[in-house]
Amino acid sequence: MITSIVFDVDDTIYDQQAPYRIAMEKCFPDFDMSHMNQAYIRFRHYSDVGFPRVMAGEWTTEYFRFWRCKETDRKSTRLNS
């Protein structure tokens, strides 16, 4: 029986940005880490924008993953300087 539900709305229990930061460091070693917070916010924005299209069957999960990275890159200072 579930007796309580916890919502971590401010990342105090789980830092959602940590795995993103690790992936960026690994995949884009030239990325200016001083822009990490802005890039993560954009990435989450495009996750929220695109996910309904996956749920509606309009996009595959693979395309969605590519699209949100591409859109984040387009809006950020270059990932590969």
C-alpha cells in the first residue's frame, strides 16, 4: 500500500542535470561548461515540446532524441567550438 508520494520539483533529491552534464562532457569535450545550465534548460524545454509527438505516434523515440539534441545545439553557443 502506498502511504506517501514525494515530488522533487527542485532537484533536491535527485540532480537531473548530473547525467546530462556527464553526457555533454563525454560527447562534446569542447563544450564550454559555463553554458551548461542554459543548455540543460533548453534541452528540457525541447523534451517537453517533443514528447507529446512521440506519445501521439508521430515521431519515433530515436528521432525525438536526435531532434531535441539538434534543437538544443541550434539555440546554444556552439557545442563544438
